[in-house]
Amino acid sequence: MGFRGEALAAIASVSMLEMESITDNQNGHFIEINGGKLLREKVSNIQEGTSIKIKNIFYNIPARRNFLKSNFVELRHILDVFHRLAISHPEIEFSFINNDEEIFYLKGESLKKRIVSIFGEKVRENLIPINESTQIADISGFVLKPEFSKKSRSNQFVFVNKRFIKSQFINHSIFASYNGLLKDGYYPGYFLFIDIDPTKIDVNVHPNKIEIKFDDDQNLYSIINSSVKHCLGIYQVSPVLDFDKDPSMDISYDLVKSQPRIPAIEINSEFNPFEVFNDERVNNVSYNYLAPNSKLNFEDDNNQNLKIFQILNKFIVSTNKSSLIIINQNLAHQRILYESFLKSIFENSANSQKLVFPIELSLTKKTTITI
């Protein structure tokens, strides 16, 4: 994923490197290089792909090794590079292991799922899709809602032709799009992909190839600014579904400010699912656990044959003159017991028993007891 392949040669000169590689219809090759010197080279029978192992970096340059930070700081730098590669290539499966502990395992997936896998589920509902196509460049990816902004720039990723870059004018263009939406000292988050003709950019501005010079940077500034404003205007107050957005579900410009229609609801206040049963019948069905799909026959008040079915020992199914009735057996039994207890409290004296060892309670006006 580099420009000229210089990084691998540079790493091999300051570390112990082992590499195996194979392509279709060719023999695999293995090489071992220590400090830039080739130690072994042989034919390999690995599966298709490339495997690179690097050990003891800067072992032959003690002065450079002394400039390394603490393990935690260096791990953060490695994670930054890992995040950039994983986000820019969501179709590739990545595994990140540190000290024999797997930190990340990312399957090949869509860009949205890859972002959620790295930054957590909280970011899912705050992702706003952006997708604009122009003659100068194609803009795609996601921006984050203003309420998910942070005091740091840790959630800012810009990729040009799938390569991570840093650009002050692109950052300023996006920041200007959030004018009036952010708190002081907060920065927006975004995962922006810019596809542009390689002949329209210069990647040799800086040795680390992170900075890029654009031929038409003024027009690109306006395109990015307008694109971000456009998606914020449409999606900022709209709920984001938990699955990848289907293009057929896009909100048209005519419906953005329209009021939703209130659905009509019809309620039959006289309907009672228990009216076809008396207490004795429901109790019989509740306590007599019959076999699945068993059938009971009773006679109703009009001396007609009433059919009652019990399904999976969980549901009671019957009919009345105009409809089918399905009752949850457990809930119906609980309701019957509740009505029985309620009736015994108000109409009869409730059963009670004194404690062997009485408990004294000191109550105040604010004391609440829940039983």
C-alpha cells in the first residue's frame, strides 16, 4: 500500500525480518534478512498470500532504540496505523495481537460495520452517510453528528484514493460546515474518502507521504464543505437505523420538513377476551396440563358445543361468534389469582398470621415500603 516500496527495505535494514509470499501458479519464496543482510532464501509451500514477521527492531542501532517512547506510547502509535489501514480497507480481514492478547479481530465487512467494530456501538447511531460525485472528485464515507464531537481530533480520518492523509484545508472545510453546531473547544468526527485522479495530486510534498498537494484545492474545499452541509441538513435530526442504510429509504427533499401523519387507531372498548370463559373453566385448563395440540369440549350458556384448544401447554385457543381468541395461559392464570386476591381483600377478611418474633418499624412521612 505504499508508493515505491521503500518502507519494507528500510525496516529490513534495522530489524530481523522473515517473509514468505506466493501468488497464483507460482512457487512460494521465503527469505530471512537481518540488519539488511540476506541470510536465507528458499522455496516455500505456504498458502496464497504474504506473511511478514519483524523482530528486534533497531537491534543494530542502539542510539535509535533509545529514542523509543514507553511501551504504552509506542502501542498507541501502532494502533493509530492499524486503525487507518483497517478503516481504509474494510473488505480485508485484520487481526491485532499484542503480547499474545488479541486486541482486535475484524472480519471483512462494510465500512459502517468496520467503524462500529473499532469505535464501539455508541458511534453507530451517530454516523451520517455522505456520498457526492463531481467532476473533480468523488466524496464518500461518514460524518458524525455534532453531539458526538470531542475535544480531540482522534475521530478525524481523511483518505485520498484509500490512503490516509493529513490536510489542514480539508479539516478547515469540514469544520466550517459545522458552524453553529459545535460547542467551543470541540471538534467534529468524520471518516471521509476522496477518490480523485492520481495525476491531480502530488504525494511528494513530505517524506512521510501523509501530506498531499491538490491541483484544484479551492474547488475541492467548496465541494467538501457543501457535501458535509448537505448531509448534515438532511440527516442531523433524523433517526439512524441499526443496519446499513438502503438507498430506497433515503428521505426526499419534499418530506424533510413535512409533518408525519398520525395513524388511525380503532379500539373496541367492549371487547373482553375472558368473556367466553368462567373462572372454573380457565382454572381447569391452567392446572390440567394436557398434551400439545390437545382439545377440550365444553358447553356454553346456549348449550352449544364450544371447542377449546390448548397449544404447547402455553396458549388457549377458542372462538366466539365473529373472531378467533388466543390467550396466554400463564398470564390468564395470574390475572385470575390477582382478581381472587383483590376480592378477598375488599369483600372478605384477608388471611394473616402474626410473626413469631415481631419486627418494629419506625416510619417517617418520607418512608416508603415496597412489598
